[in-house]
Amino acid sequence: MGKDKLRIRKIKSVKGKTPSVKTFKVYDPPSTGADPGQFVMVWVPGSGEIPLAISGADENIVDLTIKRRGSTTEDLHDLKVGDKLGIRGPYGNGFSIPERPSLLVAGGYGIAPLRYFHQKYADQVRIHVLAGASTGDELLYVDELEPSAVTTEDGSRGHEGTVLHPFKEIIRDEKIENIYASGPEKMINSVFEICREKGLHLEASLERIMKCGVGICGSCLIDGFRVCQDGPVVDLEQLEEFEEFGVWERSFSGRRQEI
């Protein structure tokens, strides 16, 4: 079965992670062979199709961590064990395999693909984790990943503010050469500027609206770069070439709007 053919699967388990996030476990062998950072397109019967990063894999079971933030994710959150959904993929490019001490920088729901990265590579190389969220209730996987630091915008847990202050401290105090980032684009843009100044290797997962996942519809374009096919993971050199990065994004209709 090709990756572009929709595979109908039953949900094996559903677990609430935060007030707005749930993790679904689904039997889907093709997805468990994905690289961290790749994504799948998930179809909700009677609703729609959305891209989702893979947040974990164990034998033939894949983890999909989903934030409720639109009509299709709302319908997905209503599904229960035994209900069916459709999966195709995996698509895109993932993160490179770490060979040196590394730091994962996660903003909110962006920790999902980095959790899979940690799951796959933590026994091969020293990996530090930095996690941020809007509130303490919305922090994901902190008990599992044991971050070096956590931040919340409201100060309800860890450092008050964004991940940038502890990020600067960690790269100053620890021997870290590779940075892997996922989260809001403004956060990634700030991490990018610091990595460029310090000469650190950066790979970041970009988030754009993806309707097809195969590079046809153009909804995910950023300066002509197809995030679904050429990304979603990009390195520092690629980010330097983007004029829209950190400035513009596209709405679901395809119209460009300020971030």
C-alpha cells in the first residue's frame, strides 16, 4: 500500500494530556517508520483532513498528539477508542540524526515531534530539553522528558516568560552544538537569530496550513518553498533565504497575512 493511499484505522487509546491536548494511539505500521519531524495527514470522517506531527512510535503503534484549535481537531477530540480515522503518509523531511550534544527547544504543542526525537535518540547522545507553554496546565511531556528548564507565559510553573532567557543560559553553560526547535514561528525566529549569532547548527520544524501534503495545492508555500514536501524541517541556511519567515503566513484561503 502506497503512502498516498488512505488507510482506515481504529483508535487504540485516547489520553488527555492538557486541557486542550489529547494523544491518540493508532495502529499504523507505515507511520512508525517515519523520521522524527515528519508528519501524516489524518482524515476525520464527516469533518476534514489535517496534518499532524508524529509524537511517538512503539512497534506498530503511532502516537498522534492533537491540540484542539479548529473544527476538525474539535471533531477529532470527540472520537473515542474503537472509532475510525484515516491516515496517509508519512510526508516531508525530518530532523537529522544527532551526533553531538543537542538541545530541543519546544514551544507549546511544538513539543510533539521533539518528544518523538527524544524517544528515538536519547540513548545515543546527550540531549537537553527546554519546554515552554502559555500556562503550567498546558505544558506537555515534562514528567517524561525532564527538561533542563520550563517556562510559562503566566509564571504558573517554571520561569515566567518565554523560552529565550533560559535558552541563552543553557547554550552559555552547556556544551551544545545542535539545536532542534519546534513551536510558534516568532519563537523559532528568535532562536534562529541567536543561533546565527553564536554559530550553532539549527534545525526547525515550520508550521503552515497544509491541505494536500503532496506539494500540489500551494497552501503551505513560504517564498516558493513547499513546507509539506521540502520541509517541514529546515536548517539555518535555508531560513536565512526566506523573506517571509517570521513575518508572513497564509490563511486557510491562501491569502498572505502578518504573523
